[in-house]
Amino acid sequence: MAKLSELLREHTTLDRDQVGHLNRLVSEWGMLADFCFSDLMLYVPTTDGRWGVVAQVRPATGQTMYHTDFVGAWASESETALLDKALSSGQPVEGEITSDEVPPDTHLLAIPVAYEGKPIAVLSREWIEQGGRRQGELERAYWSIFERFEKMVVDGVFPFPQRAGDSSAAPRVGDGVMLLDGNAEVQYVSPNANSALHRVGIQASAIGMRLSELGFHDGPVRQAFERHEPVIEEFEQAPQITLLCRAVPFLDGDDVPGAVLLIRDVTELRKRDRLLLSKDATIREIHHRVKNNLQTISSLLRLQARRLTHPEAIAAVGESVRRIRTIALVHEALSREPGDDVTFMEIVRPLLRLAEEGLQSPDRPVRFTVQGDGGRIPAAIATPLSVVLTELLQNAVDHGFPEGSGGGSVVVRLSNDGDAMHVQVIDDGRGVDGNFKLDDATGLGLSIVRTLVTTELNGTIDMRPLAPADAAAAGLDVETTKRGTVVELSVPVHDEE
């Protein structure tokens, strides 16, 4: 289904401000449909002289009359007559419509939508006339509220030019309604609103009283009257009870003859939010403590290494220390970020710093750089992927730039397409033989890499000699870079289920 803005651009000559006014109307008109218990449609005159439906909404307080979406359809002859009259007169027009697509006895109320004193569209309320049934108190109150908003639409003061917070999260009509007069005294309380008052301990009848006299927080209402605009506020009306209220003033010129207050009890929602925040904080504290414990183990291993004399033992302990520090970096990143995902760049940058500190030496300076952005990845794959990257960096230095080689460059390239993380580790060192096969590698580092990528991460990995295209992609000098190694791996970043 085409969006409202697209339909308006395609079929009308409305300017940007007028389109914005209609967009705001459509973002608010669910409340109007609920108050009038009817389907609403937005018609606009098109450039070819017809009337087109550009938006449609159904009520949540009553049964819809149309099960079909008419957005993109054209008005019938009987509808066109009412729409033309409403647009030219600038006043609401009511009449019966006939069409093959509407039931018999369908009535249409055409309400001109004004912007800066000029009608630019028509809002239609459509319903089937039913006789013999008397309206209840709730229906009469809701009808009176809708008629207030109808006049504001005609006068061009509804929708309001500014938005008070996120109206999509605001209370709906079905949550609870209180109607206030110009003195902010309560004229009507819906059953759901009355239940909300009882939950906060207000048992007295609210009719004819101000909210402050009832002991109910009246901040949103006072601000709505003073500022002539809707106000959304969440507050604790009573211990352990949280209410979300939206006060919408009625405007008549410079006067505010009343307002409607929508009330929603969000106590259970906020309890769940607090539980989630507490759970998240607990998980982050666990990551922080694991990081501290790993750093302690790393420190103990370094102390142990100082007492060793055998070069192979010292090298083995040093490699273990780097692997433990790598895992600690992941837990440190997870302790700072909420949720189960982590920004991979927050791990890669410290890893490169560790590599610069521990792998290079004065006679083989190695420059480490990173390109691209790995985005966010699940914590479940962050640790093994970080260990893999550490091993690849160490392998690139140890085998690409032996002692006395003069050093070179190692480039890490990252990309994340939403389905998989793609990592390239490119160096301009000695390079590998064209017949090299990773499956035949016997070194501990590459064995760890192969096992983690293919089993734990369910990914793929390949190692091959550097090609000119690889050097160019990594930002290396193609003319002087004749040898090197490229390691490519791809790891799924979403749950297969």
C-alpha cells in the first residue's frame, strides 16, 4: 500500500507544509475514529479533477463498516457531490451515499480539513443509519467530544502544529476518558477511567470536581490549558501505581472551553521494564566481574612466566596471556553495552592495540589498521570471533614478518550484511605458497582458528596468496606490494532457527 506522502505527491499539488498538516492529522485520527465509533477516510482533490482516498482508519471502540482498504480508490458520484460541497463551503456536509462498494443506508459526513484558513482536503465519517436504539451516556459523551474536534478540524487548529511526545505510545480512548469543562471541572468519566481512579484510591464521584480536589495529579491538564497544546505525562499517582495521561485541549479561538484527558494504567508495563533493567544491569555486572577475574589470571600467568627459563615455555605462556586478554576485552565491551549484542569495533580496536604492544619489535615494525565497520554482533559469537582475529594477527606477524624482515602492514577489513560477518586479514609479508591448504596446517594457532570458525561459529575460512586486487582494496601500494597473504572468513551473525 502506498504511503500518504507518496499519494499526495503523485496526485496533488499540495506543498510541503500542507502535506505535513495531513500527515499529522492521520497520526492523530485514531482518537477521532474511536470517539465517533465510525470509519474515517481522508479524501483529497486530485490534479485530474477527481477525489481520491489517501488514508483510512477504523475505530477500536466499535465495529468497522469496511473490511476492504479503499486507499488509492476514487470517490463515487454521490460521494463526490458531498465532498465538493464541503470543500467549497468550508463547512461540514452530511448526506446519504450510494455505491456498489458500500452497504445500503450508508451516510457520509464530509468535514473540510483547513490549513491556514483554506480547506485542502476532506475528512469523511461514514456509518450506517440505525433507528430505534437510544444512545447511552458513554456514546453521548464521546459524540460531544468528537463534535469538538470536528469544529477544530474545520477551523484548522486540529491537528496541533506541534507534537507532545510520542502519540503512538499515548493512551487510547478505550483505556479511559475524562471530559473536562473550561474550568477544568470533570463533566464525564468513562467506566475504564473510573476503574483507574478506584485503583489509586479515589472512591468519590468526580463529576463537578477539579482533579486537584480529588487528589489526582492535574499537571498535564494545567499545562494543556496554559500552552493550548496536548501534554503527555507519566507519573506515580499512588505507591506502586503508574499512570500515563494525555490531556488534549479544545480550542475555540484564543479560548480553551474544555479538554479531554485519556488515562492508561501502565503499572505492569513499568514493572516489567524495571525487571528488564535490573536483569540487564545484573548481566553487565557479571561481565565486568568475569573481565576482572580474567585479568587476574592474566597477571598470575605473567608472574609465572618471569620464573620460567625455557624459551618455548615462555612463548606458550605469552600466547595464553594474549588469548585470555582477548576474552577479557569482549567481557569488558559487554559490561558497557546493554542487551545481548556488542559493537564489534569496540573489541577490534583494543585488539589491534594489544597486537601492536605484544607482537611487533624494533627490527620488524608492523602497522595495524582496520577498515569498514562490523556493526553489532551477538555476544555468543563475539568471544570466539575475537580469539580467531587475535590468532590471525599473531600468525600474520610471526610468519609474514620474521625477525629482521623490516616489518610491514596488516590490514583488517570488516563488513556486516546483516546475515554474516565478513573479515579479511591482509598482510604484505612473505606470503604463503600457492598450494597452501589451511586444512593441512599443523600449527596451534591456525588449528584453533580452523576449529573455532568451522565448528563453533559455523562459518567458512580460506587462506591464499595476496593478489593485486586485494592490495588495492586494502589501501596498499599495488606497485611495491608483490607478496603477502589474505585470510578470508565469513561467520553467520543470526540464529539459524
